Amino acid sequence: MRVANECLTAPCSAACPVQTDTRGYADAVARGDYERALELLLEANPFSSVCGRICDHPCEQACRRSKIDAPVGLRALKRFVVEHTGEHRRARRARQPVLYPERVAIVGAGPAGLTAAHDLARAGYAVTVFERGDAPGGMLGATIPRYRLPYEVVREDIDDILALGVELRTGVEIGRDVTLDDLRREGFSAILLATGLSESHSLTIPGIGSEGVLLAVPFLEAARLGTTTPVGDRVVVIGGGNVAFDVARTARRLGASEVTCACLESREEMPAHEWEITEALEEGIQVMPSWGPRAIVAEEGRVRGIELKKCLRVFDEEGRFAPTFDEGHIATLLADSVILAVGQRADLACIEGSSVQIERPGRLRYSERTMATSEPGVFACGEVATGPGSAVRAVADGHRAARAVAHYLETGELLEQEPVTPPTLGELPDAVAEKVRRVAPVALRHAPAEARVTDFGDFEAGYSEAEALREARRCLACAAGAFADDDRCAGCLTCVRVCPYGVATVDKTAAMPEEMCQACGLCAAECPAAAIALQRFGTYRMREELSALLAQIPESELPRPLVVSYCCLFEVTSRSFVRAHPADLAETGIARVMVPCVARLSVPDILAPYELGADAVVIISCADGECMYPTAEQRLAGRVRRAKALLDEIGLGAERLDHWKTHESAEVSWTAFWEISKRKLAQTAVKETVG
Amino acid sequence: MIVAEQKPFGQVKEFVEGYRKIMVAGCGACVTVCLVGGEAEVKVLASGLRIAHLQEGKATEVLEACVTRQCEPEFNDPLVERIREEGVEAVISLACGVGVNLLAEALEDVPVFPGVNTTFFGGVKEAGTWLELCAGCGECILHLTGGICPVARCAKSIMNGPCGGTNDGKCELGGETACAWALIIERMERLGTLDQLEAVQPARDWSTGHYGGPRRMTVEAVQAVAKEE
């Protein structure tokens, strides 16, 4: 009996806060099935469009390919999928039936609240989302700069959610226009607070009240609306996190030529993402790590500059925030504006007039495990509860909250939710990593910095189709490789001898440790006991697949000569050959079977088409020397020789089997190969008649 | 391990000419290990037969099966049952000769044809190459020859040293074959036991080998116990 180990999650999925099936969508993209990829994305994350732009991709940080060359560009692949499946996505929208009488009120239309709304609506509850602003989206729409996240992208996700039947009431501030008790009276059985961290912290340094000293959140909001007052030429931003860089890069785009980010943290400690910092530096922003704000230099109530003092250390021995300074080491910067991006806190006005309790100003009394506040039936999620986090973390929290609320509505009880850490693979062993073929990642194309800073346009070009296909193929398919059937395995050591990566071992029977297997399929194709299967390809199963393909056309309409062509999936630069339409076959006479590396075809796979009546088989592998898997080209060549010898012995003739190597790309060369093979067949037929 | 080689396709196809329901039966032991008769090769041969018959416009059914070891009656029994149930008319066994013999015995009235030529007892030299290393002579003298068998590895099975044809370490037959006695001498030199070759050995009793007729081995421990009265 063959049993795949389904217990291990791929490291990328395990690292994702919502456990997106990253490995699955990379595979779907590589197979040209973008729609399936979209389904996998949306299954885990209703904010897939947003995350395709701004996610901080913990999946990439966990990607085991990093050891070989670079992680797979999973975030950019996500962007590619959502950008290429718009029609399909809109078509799949459907209003969800309301199955239960209980209504849920969600306060705040940010990613956490809207994700909870999405899940609860899908579960059959009537959901109303209250948003005090004019438009939904929370920080995604209000403050994240447009050059990182255009609002239309946010709307793609939000529109899907609203299409489920979620009611959105904008311009309503809970706590001011309507209290939580009012909501109760209105008939809502559960309330979820998802109001985020909408207020910027300020500082208590001298001169902080001067004109020209701004706070990050209102500044970024105004920038989104186009209502900022001029920032001047020289801007100093206090802060070292992502918001500080959003502010700095925004100021740059508003015309400031000298923008400096000064922060307490050392360069290594700076909490902003490396890529944010790099892009900012490219745009001419200066970074001054290990400096703290001392005083605003003002003249007639207007900011002229800022005094900074050297920060010696940010965290104490216990890791607590306790910066120490060298008061004697001062720097003064000239500034037309000083913008503070030193953290955010919650605006808890929504609980005014209710009995929901706070822990201390700005912090709700809240249980992380049950997501409950002090008030029965009132829950909280997202940054208002967890503190600052990324968009995908907000989505994860929204999912958790939906489960908590649904459980409460169903049973009246609170649900304890433990954090989930799925078991996953360790690092790729060095001995295997060195044998894997290096493939440089597709570089993301950014507009040059000088052009970028002139406006708020989108500066990252998404992958083209060819690029997406190329990048998706770099996925190692961790934990989706080969597994051997103990009952059939004869311990013959063929797999050990054939494995190009030194992965297969035999104790009494064979094993291909998941930590190491590269899913090349060579062992499965060579195993004399047919004991090895791959999680992703049916070795020895081509006969069934072809039968199914050919069955779609009535026997009388099958074209003659009938040619079955096994083609290497890794050579296509578009979907044009990937989708096999029955009409295609009737028209061209070529039954195409895309195989992710044709070297995984066993001899019976190569012979199968003839059993089903094919006149010829054409195998098209990748360009010479290009195969992803070492030794695979030679192994395949050996199997082709064997098949040809057998075809001769049978009397069919070795010329009924052709093996081509792609030239440049599938689109460039395959049609010509098929023509040549078909013409050769026609000539053979003539010879047979004449001879 | 028993090593075998595949019979030419044409020969095997001729064996089953005229039958309409054939089975190709592989063996999961030695012939799997030497890559000629396991489940994968069953699929190859079955496929080949189907293609050939399709070309000839014959409607032959070719079934596939593989047994853990065809040298065990208990493993063959379920296969025999299936052959009877399905009305299989002829079987091609890819097992070594032992398996063919036993399967044929179990089936009696259904012909069993060999799909491979069983050749020798051998071991792996390097991936994909097997060498004959043992002749099953029944009276092992490897303690006298440094672990190198002159019965199997000398073309003439000479017992007392190289013949005059030994050619720079190679057998006079030509090709790659090493002179077994050259190997023995080199080995025993390294072992420091070369002088043992000077001991006089009595004339060998060859009757322990196949030359003395088909052999039988029994182990009492697992023989069926007589029912107590």
C-alpha cells in the first residue's frame, strides 16, 4: 500500500499566518492553472490582492530555496495570479444565504474586521460592518501610500467580501453616533471590535507643538486624499519602522529633496523591512540610525530644525524598551517639517457609553485565547487587540475572531484557540543543496528611483506570464516528493543509484526522506518493482490519462495520423500549449500531454500511447543542457533507446518515436517539431504502401 | 542472487501465438533486482504484446500480475486462483527458471512460458553490471582460494592454478573476463596466505554439484509436524 506522508506542511505554508497553500499555488501557476491558484489563495486569504502587493511574505523568509540561490518570489507570484484572473474572480462572486437569525456587528472595516465579516457571512450569518470613514479598508486605504498599494487593488478584495452580502455602513462612528448598547438594542447578538491603531503617538520634547511638526497617520491620510500642506524641502522623519519609511518616501514624492529618517535603533535593529529601507535609500532618503529626538528647534512657533542625541542602546538586558543616550553627543538637522512615526495606539472611543473595560488607556481588557473583551458578546481582533502587525496577521486574526464569534453564537460559550504551529521540514541539507541546479530568480522590475519620486504611481511591474512561469518552476515542491511502497520494494538499490541528489536510501526497503527529496521522479521511473510514486505525477499512469483525453473525441473523428506528444511543461512561456482542448486535437492531430519534466516518463508511459492506437509518439524535452534535474536528460535518452528497440522488435519501427529538444521556447519550436514528425509519418506510410 | 536476461520479444510473442487471454506474471525478488522481471518489466512486456497484437488486428487480452516470489507455493496460490477465475489461457512468467517450474506445476493444465533466460548466480560489480561469482557446486572451497571462486570464475573450473592460456591477468577467452587464478594469487598474496596453495588437495568430488543430479535440501525444523493420535 502506498502512503504519502501528509503530516508535514511545507515550510512556506507553515510560516504564513493564514497557512496559505503556497506550494500549491506555485504549482498551479507552473501548470498554467491560474484559476486554481486563485482559489487556493482566496481559500486562506480574502485579502489576496492586497497581500500580492504589500505582504511581508514570511513564506519567502522560510523558503528552503534560499539556501540554493534565492527564495521563490511568492509574493510577486500572488500578484500575478490576482492580476490575471480578474474575470474568473468576479464571476465566482455569489451572495451567501443567511442561515441563522443572529446578526453580527463589526466595528472597523480594516483587514481584520472585513476578514471576520467574510468568514461569518460564508458561515451563514448576517453581518454589518460599521466604518467611521467614508470608505472601507482601514489602514490599507487610508494610510498605506498609493505607490505601494493603489486603492483599486484594495477594492478588489473588499468588493468580493461585500458581494457575499455583508452590509457596510460608512460614515458611522460607533461610540459617538451609535453606542455598543444601541447596537445590542438594534438586535446584534455579537459585536466585534476591529478598530485598529489609528492614532499616532507623539513625543514630549520641547517645541513639539510647533507648526510643521506632524504625526505620521494624519500626514499619510492627507497624502492619500491629496490634502497635505507643503512639507518644504527638508523633512526629518523620526522613526525606523515601515510607517516611518512610508512617511519619508511620501514626503519625497511631495517634493522634499532632503529627507532623513532618524531612529533610536541601530541599522541592524531597525524594524522596517530590508526591502523598504533599500528602496528608500535608492530614492535618496538618508538614514540616521542610533539617534533620538531631543528638541524641536523652532522660530516664531514654526519648526526650523531638530536636535538629536546619540542613542547608545535601545533595549535593556531583559529586552525591554529602555533607551539610553549620550546627552553630550548632539546633532542638529535643519528641517522644514518634522514628522513623527514613533508608533500608534488605539482610539477606543467606540466603547464610550458601554461597559467594555480597558486594561489601561488605549488597551482593551482582552483575552488572547478567547478574543473576548470584559463584556459578554463583545470580541476584539486585529491591531486594537494584538498590537501592531502586518496585513496578513490582521487577516489571520480576523479568521480567528470569526471562529470565536461563530462558536459563541452557536453555543453561548467562549472558544479557546491555541496558536497553530504545523509540523514542517527542517533546512535543506547542504549535501543536497549543492547538487540542485542554480536558477537565478526573476528580478522584480522597479522604475528607476529618479522617476519613482515624481509621483505616487505604482513603480513595481508585476511579472509577465513568461516570468511568472519561470519563477513558479523554482519551487522545490518541499515535502511533495517521492515515497516508496514497502510491500513492493525489493531493496534493489536502483533508486539509490539513480538519485542525482543522494537522497534515496535503502535499509531493508527504500526511503526518500522528505527533507531532501527534490521530486525529480527519476527513481519512480526506474524502479523495477514500480514501487515508488510521486505525490505530484502519476508514473505509469499515462495510459489512464491518455484514455481519458482521447475518450473525449468519438473514434470516427480522431485525426489520423494520431500523434501523442509528451511535452516538457517547463519550456512554455505562456498558457497557449498548456490548456489541451479536445478541439485542438481534432484540428492538429497532436494529443498534447504536458509533463513537468519529461524525464519522469517511464518506458511503459512512453509505450502507452501506441496501445491506445497512436501512430507516433513525440517527446519534447527542454533545450539541451537546460534540464532542471542533473542526469535526467541521459536517463530519458536511455529509456527512449529502450522504447525504440522494443518498437523495432514489435515491428512498428523505431521511427515512430521521436525525441526533440526544445529550441528557445515551446512557442518558438514545438509546432515545427510536430510538423516534421507528422511529415515523416506520412513518408513512412507512403514507403509502406509502395514497398 | 539469481541473474537473468530478457528473452527477445519476438521469441516470447511466438510462445503465446494463438492465445486470446494471456497473463504476464512477474516476480518481486531476484528478477526485480536485476531489472528484467519485476512489475515494471511486466508492464513493458504486456504493453509490447498489446501493441503488437493491435497492429495485427488481434483482440488479445493481456493481464498483468506480480508475485512476491514465484519460488514459494503460498505466494503463487492467489495468482493461480486468479488465473483460473479469469480463464487465462497462457502465462508468461518473468521469474527465474525456478519460478517458472513451480508456477507451471501449480497450474498443471495452463501452459507457463519463460520470459527470461536465467543465467547465473551473481553479484553487482557496478550499477547495472552483474558478474557470475558462484556456480552452486555444493562443496565451497572459498576458504582455500581467498574468497574467489575458481569453479564459477575460471572458464575451465580448474582447481590448482592458472592454465597456460592466462593472458596478463585476463582469461584466454578474451574480453573483460579476469583470470580467476590470477585474482586468487593476488588476493592470497595480500592476505599473506599464498603458501597455503602449496598444500596438496585431494581430488574433488564433483557429485555435490549439479553434475551429480538435481539436488534437494531439507530443514527439519519447519517441516510439517505429524498429527498426534
